[in-house]
Amino acid sequence: MEIDIRNIKTKKPIGTKTQVKKISLDFLQRDISFKRKKISDTKKERFYNQLGVLIASGIDLGAALQINIEDEQSVSVKETYSKILQDVITGSGFSDALYSTGFFSDYEYYSIKVGEESGRLQESLVELAGFFELRSQQRKQLTGALSYPILVMIVAIGAVIFMLNVVVPMFAGVFQRFGGHLPAITLAVLGVSKWLSGHLIICLLVIASITASFLYIRKFEWFKKYSSYGLLRVPYLGKLVSNIMHARFCHSVALLTLSQVPLLDALDMVKKMIAFYPFKEAIGNVQQYIINGKHMYEGMAEQKVFDHRLVSITKVGEEVNQIGQLYSKLYTQYTAEVKHMTGQLGNMLEPLMIIVVGLLVMVILIAMYLPLFQLSSSIY
């Protein structure tokens, strides 16, 4: 039985002015919002997983929600779960109760709604748990790969600034007392130290201004568009981001098509879910190809963001009418590649940062001690 999600009624129709705030799924977004607290991916994964297990065990939805409320430690999340339970008790559908809180996305709403309408709520919950587990794993992998190199870079910058503002001026006083001709590398380091000492506050203000400007303009569509396309062109990192988006696309389409959601509607939901501009735009273009009577793989072949493997598997999936099953296998492949690439990224960046730090310190030390060596040799 196919379910047309366009015929599903909601308390707050999607796309109206009263639509609640959507939860963006960009692989770079944090779990904490300074404007409004929301439920983290980890908590959602545990929420859906526990509900799925309890319902599969024969426990009714209300009792399962009550167990989640009792197990939750966060006061704000506990209040959200309590509101969901109260709405369910008063007769609202589970999907509507979730959506009314404002902390659950269209993607989650439709997935639960489809599960309710098709009698596969438990399967939908398990699939959603897997989806948020994937997001959490990808975020942890990226954080693990980048945290140490970033920490090393911060320490390196701090060490270099300290040496240029404290250590180098001390040597400059010694060189002035001894006089004589200084090596070019020493003069260059002394010049940088003098300039930095006089402009340190300005440099900090410039860095703060750039950071504030970035936080402001990143909300604009034009910035999301050009920055995301630029990110895809970065060697290695662009491939990693592409694989992450491919994994999310395959997992989402597989979940929806296996739940008997029509392909065009499934693509529309996935487009709302993915915040990464190149993929969002590409999915919209693929939808137009399907509307015009063409095959999905033909539209995907015209989009540069989709790799050849995905296009080929899509063609086979359309021919045998098993896109959901094939996409599930592709999702596993892309996930394994993401895990491998993030590990490699950390292994490459860690020694690179150490080498950069070592070179900077070495240049400063050579510049400071070279005149002293020349002076000692001239004395003897």
C-alpha cells in the first residue's frame, strides 16, 4: 500500500506562516542552539530506539513515552516528552504531538506519520534511531579527527605570539648592546616582532570582526551556496563531505521508499531535510526530471554532486523496482568510507600540525641564536 504524504493532514500545515521552526540537518550544525534549546541527535537516537524496542515488546505508546520521561535527566527535554505524552493522551496522533513541540523536523514528522498510517510505527522508529545514530557517529568522527590538530594549532599560535612579544624583544635588547650586523633572518623576525607588538590589539579586533561577520553572513542563502560549492572543491575534505551527504541521501530515501512513500514525495522530504545547498539544489532538479516524465537516474546523471556509483545503482534500482533495498546497501558503503576517510584525515593532520609548529619555533630560535653564535666565533 502506497501512502501519499500530500494527503496527510496536520495540525500545522507545512509551508504556512505558522510553521514551527525546522531542525536543520547540515553535517556542520551543532547540537546546541543559543537562541533556543533543542533536543540533541544523541537524545533523539535514544528516544526513538527505546520507543521502538518497547513497542516491539508489546508496550503501548503511552507507557513507552512515560518510561522515556522517567529515564530522561534533562529538565527541558523531560518537559517536551511530557507535552508529547499529554497530547497523545488527549487524542492527538503521535506524529502531530511531536511536530507541535517545534523540536522535530518535517522529516521526522512524515516518517512517524507514514509509520502510523501503514501500521509500521515500530519500524519507522527503529529507522529514525539509526538515522540519528549515523549523524552522531559522523559528528564524533569529524570532531575526533579535527580536535587534536585544531588544539595543536591554537597552542602553536599562542606560543609564536608569546615568543614574538616576550622572548624576541629580550634578544633585541641584547643585540642593540653588542651592535654589529645582524643576519637577514634575524632582522626579519625582529621586524615581525616589532610590528606585532604595536598592532596586537588591532589584530585581535580584526580576528573578532571576521568571526562576527562570518557568524552573521552564514545565514544568508548566497553565502551557503558559494561556501558549500567551494567546500566541495577542497581536496580530500570535499570528497569527505560529499560521502557524508551521499550516505544521508541514501539512508533517507531508503527509509521512505521502503515505507511505501512515493519516490517523488520521498525526494521532496529529503530535500527539506538536507541543508547542504549543492545537494538540496540537485535533488530539486532531479524532481523536475521525474515530473517531466524522465527517469530518476537521468536527472541524477546531470547533477555533478552525485557520483557515478550512485547514478548506476539508481538506474538498476529503477529497472528492478528495488531502490530502497539497493540504497540501504549503498548507505552502508558510504558510511564505511566516511569512517575510513575521517580516520585518515586525523592521521594526516596531526603530524602536519606538529611539523608546522616545529618549523615556526625553529625559525625563531635560529634567528635569535645565530647572531650569538657569530659573536662568540668572532671573539675567539
